[in-house]
Amino acid sequence: MSIIEFKNVSKYYNDTPVIQNFSMKMDSGERVAILGPSGCGKTTVLRLLAGFTSPDSGEIIINNQIVAAEGKIIKEPEERNLGMVFQDLALWPHLSVKGNLEFGLRAKRVQKIKREKYIPEMLKLMQMEKSIHAKPAELSGGQQQRVALARALILHPEILIMDEPLSSLDQDLNVQLRKEILKLHNKIGFALLYVTHDREEAFDIGSRIIVMKDGKVERIGSSEEIKKHFD
Amino acid sequence: MNKKVFFIFVVICFVVIGILPILFMLAKSVNVDGRFSLYFYKNFMNSSREWTLIRNSFTLSFLTTLFTTIIGLPLGILFAKTDLPFKKLFTVLFTIPLLIPPYITAISWFDLLGREGLLSKILNPATAEITSKWLFGLPGCVLILFSTFLPVIILLTITFLKTINPRLEEAGKLVSGWPGVLKGITIPLIMPGLLLASILVFLLTLGEFGVPTFLRYDVFPVESFTQFSAFYNFGAATAAAAPLVIITFIVLVIERIFLREKTYQLHPAVGGDKSSKINLGAYRKWFLIIVILLCFCIIILPFFVLLFHSLSVDVYKEALSRAGDSLFRSVAYAAVGASALSVLGFFLGYLIHSKTFRFWRAVDSLTIFLFALSGTIIGIGLINLWNRSATNFIYATPLIIIFGYLAQYTALTSRITVSTLAQIPSSMEEAAQVSGAKWMRRITLITAPMAKRGLIAGWLVGYIFCLRDMGVTMLVYPPGHDTLPVRIFTLMANGSTELIAALCVIMIIATLLPLGIGGILFKLRGFLK
């Protein structure tokens, strides 16, 4: 059953089309990577899905519910039950690791006793339990990535969206974190929509790849199919 | 509460406090005996005095703007881009005149150049007679307002220089020396910002009331104040105020059309602080000597004259006994005013930054319009709107002073908020939104804490401007609620030179002390890293 659906979605900025007639479907637990060069509209797809911006035409459906359509946001981002890892990670610098994770739990009115249980559990999963009281600035790049991932997953979202989260890391760390993301996906089973401009990253993470160019879907296929096409 | 409903409430508060008094004042001035009439305006326009006021106001504003821009731009460049020694200290020293009421600077110059000033004792009374004549009139007003508003150009030049991508200058440096780069690249890039700063100085001078009153130079705000307070002729006061409202409005509309888009584009550049510095080389000591001389003449000398005239413990005791209550009220009202300004300015700044409504530009422009408007006009407007029995809880209490502060100075805190928020990535709030937080929770727990430096800076700026305010307070303060600037102004009629000098020193200390303490605390706590 589809958990995400884009139906002929278009978005314009100052009359310039950013994405045009974009359509796609994604199933629960599926891993989809959107691949394309800078400026092709892939981040806009994520921002539309998250609800930070509204489509000028078309519909966006999450869990069989229309969340945005024809210039209107029907469901606000905080109501969509999504987890998101931003390109710049967006870790709140004034809050500790615990504070960053606790923020969403408090917003969702999760009881303190449960919060005290979930946070160490999630940090343990990310091998970050020792840094619970550290501020983001005190962490290495890899550790910051793990905290961002932990924050996105702490509310057990059905969908995790990631906007080029590994682009600023060196190759070794990039490869290592890809493995960890896949491990987490297998363990938790969220639907993963991953945006990147890096082919290797896309083939590694996505079981299905959407290739975008100039705001349009150029090709959709399994990782192997797209790989063959590029080869 | 719904986000849009809350922000509409904030905008309504701002309109009621700031805009409604002006509209009410203008509407009332064309209503004579219940009928529409331009009687007051016709009367005012037919008098030859009108043209004198126009000429004087424009001459004063033009000359002040010209001198502050010609001197302020090179000083800003020297302090921001060169290896001039003590440039941070100079920046602080040159900023001081902006922080104290301008008429206190006028008093200090009077104590130096007046008939019985220090100069008459050092040289001879005949020379003092000449300098006194020079001081009371256009040259004196230009000198004092030049030193008052010079920091506006210096500080904005420094700020705008930080918006330049260092690579642009470095590319220029490959083919030209620094003079060529400054002339061909740096200054043209900051020109929109520089013009904006000059317009601000022009409008602030146009609305200045204290200095022209003290130095007996007839301009619109003085006429408006005189008609209102001496003759209680509301219609004539408004007629004298109307040209200022119109001129301020037109200048800001022109600025909006031609400059605002360009100045909105001036954001802090990546690596802007690390731009290459100009090595002054052999000219370094000459620049230093020129800056020291200028600093001594327009900042240190007037302050030392005040100190010299009040060098007695007894004078300070008398000053505190006669105006201690006003000092206390000044500090208390300024603290309350700054807090209210911080709250209103933060929400308006947030509204402008996030473009919550389509009319965000109008909100921004109206705050700037009120800031540039003469305090006397805002004061007259507030009195007319709130002076009725049903609203006596505002008019007859210090609340009317706080309203005055909010009307005049919200632009300061809202603009500081906008600049601060521009430096926080939008993903920070978006991450909170995805985490399930509603808008108020996002603002209070994520945005506001991340903007705390800007909020604290806004509070301090608000405090200083409330403390130094005289234009609004002079008109609206209820009996028994005068502030120190107002008390000094009223005591000048019959107080001794020593007493006035001591009060001015107290006023300067009350202004600078919290800044000094705040600066030290911030540094100790790493706020200013």
C-alpha cells in the first residue's frame, strides 16, 4: 500500500518552474533515492513532502490522506508524523544532545518517564549514549549526523526523509554512515526517501531510484536498472 | 492560539500605539467646529514664517547629512578595514554622542564656547562673544548634530562592509591597489546601504527638537512644540507638524522604491569578518593623529568641559537631591520601555523576517517611519488620542510614556530581530516543526533562545534610546513623572551652570554604565565570542 503519493505536482518560484508534473508513489518500508544534479528540484520535493511549502498544482498524499493540494497546505508539518534529517543537520546549538531529542517528545506530550526511557535507548542504538549531555558544537561531524538521525527517529515516524545528509563528510565516514542507515532501516522499517546528487550513495541506499532533471522525473527504476542505464 | 490571529493582534497593538495617534492628529487638524476645514493649514502656509522654517529645517538637515557622510564613510572604512591602532576603542568613543541626549552635547559646547564658557576664561570675553554667536544658530546646530549622528554613518558603514564577499575585493586586488578597489568595488557595493544611512541621518536631523530649541534655531519641531506647549494651539501645532510627516513619508517611500530591495540584499557575507585588511603603512600614524584629533574635539573635549564645570561633591549632592527621583524614574521607565520594545520588536521582527503576511513590508516601513518622525509629533498625537476620561488610566499614568517609547523606537528592536533571525538557518525552526512543535513552542524554545544575543542587544539599544528620549517624554509625561532629560531641560532656565553640568554627567553615566556592565558580563560569559 502506498504511504506517499505525489500526483502531478508542480511548483514555481517567481514564475520559474522548479518541479513540473512530478508524480511518484512509495510503499511502506520502501527505500527510495532521488538522484539529480544541483537545482533539479529534488530538495523541493522533500520540502513539499514535509509541508514547508505548498504545491502550486497537484496533490500530495500521505497515508491515504491529502496533505497538500493546489496551493494549500492541508496538514501542517508537525501533523504529518515525518522524521527529517536536514542537509545542514539543523541541530539546535543551545540544546544538549538530550535536549535535541527531548524537544519532539515534549511537543508530543510524551510522559517524562517514557522520555527518560526512549532517549537513552535511541542514543544506545546510535552508539552515542556517552554524549547525552554534550552540546552539538562539542561533537564530531559523524557524531552530529548520528544525533540528527536519532532526533528524526525518536518519534518513530513512518517516513524518514533525508536531504543530502552525508554530503559534507569524508568518503570513509560517508560509507560507514550509509551502512548504519541501512541497518537502522532494516531494524525499524520506516519508509526512507533519500535525496542525493551522488550516484554511488543513491545506489547504496535506494532500492528504487528516481532520476530527476530540470524539475521533471527523467527515469524511475530499481537500483540495478538505473545502474545499468548509467553504465 | 492560531499563529496568524496572534500576529494580527501584534500588528493591531502596534497600529493603535504608533499609527493611530498620527492619523487621529491629522484628522483632528482638518476638523474645525465639527466641519472639514483647512483653516490651520491656510493660516500656517500664508505666514512668511513657514518659509523660514522650511529653509532652516532643510539647510540644517542637508548640512548635517553632508558632513556626517563625508566624514563618517572614511572613518567607517578606517575602523572596519584597516590596521589602524585602537580602532575598536575609537568605534566605541565615536558612538557615545549617539547614546546621550543631543542637547546634553549642546550644553557641553555651550559651557565651552558660551559667553561665560571655559573659552572666555582661557582666552578673552571678546573671543567668547564671537564663538557664542557662532554656536547659537546654524553652525552650532550642525556641529552638535554632526557629532550626534556621525556614529550612524560609521556603524552602518562598518556593518555594510561586512556584507561584502571578500573574494570580490581580492579579485580587484589582483589588478589594482586598495584606493582603486575601494573606489571601484567596495564603496559602490555598499552605496545603497550608505544612502540609506544618509537618509536616516537626514530624517533624524529633520525631527530633532532639543538642540534647535536650546540653540534658538527655528525649525519645524520647535515651532510645533511651541504652538502646542506655549499657546496650546493644537491646530497650529499640527499644521507645523504636517510638513514633517509628509516629508518623512515621501522620503521613505522614495527610499523604499529605489533602495530597499538593494539593502535587503546586504546580508553578512561568509568570511566577511575575515576580509583582507588594508595596510596603512607609512600613513598609519597620520591617520591615527587625525582620528585622535577629531575624537578629542567632538567627544572628549565637550565631556571634559562638563566634568570641569561640575568638579565638586556638593554640586553632585545638590544634583541628586533635586533630580534623584527623576533619575530613578528615568532608569525604571527605560527598563520597562526596553522590555516592552523587546517583546513587540521581536514579534514584529519575526513577522517581517518570516513574511507572515503579505503586508510585511508595510509593517517594516511604518516602524521606520515612526522612528524617523519627530518625537514632538508622536507626543502631540498620543495626547490627542488618549487625553479623555475613559483612557485616563493610560494618559494620566507613566503608561503614556511607555506608549511613546513603543511608538518611536520599535524599529530599533524589530530591525535587530530581523538581522538576528537572518543568521539563523530556517532549517532550525523547520526541524522543530517536523518534531511536532506548534508555532509558539518553536518560537519560545528554538528561535528566541537562538536569537538571545540579538534580543539582549535589542534590549540595551532600546534602554539607551528610552533613557535619552526627550521629544516624546517632554510632551506626554504626567505631572510628577518627569524623567531626567526633561528635568535637566526644565532646570536649565534657572539652574546654575555647575548644577546642569553635574546632571548631564549623571545622565551620561546612567546611560553608559549599564552598557559597560553588560559588555563586561557578556565577555565573561562568552556571549560576544
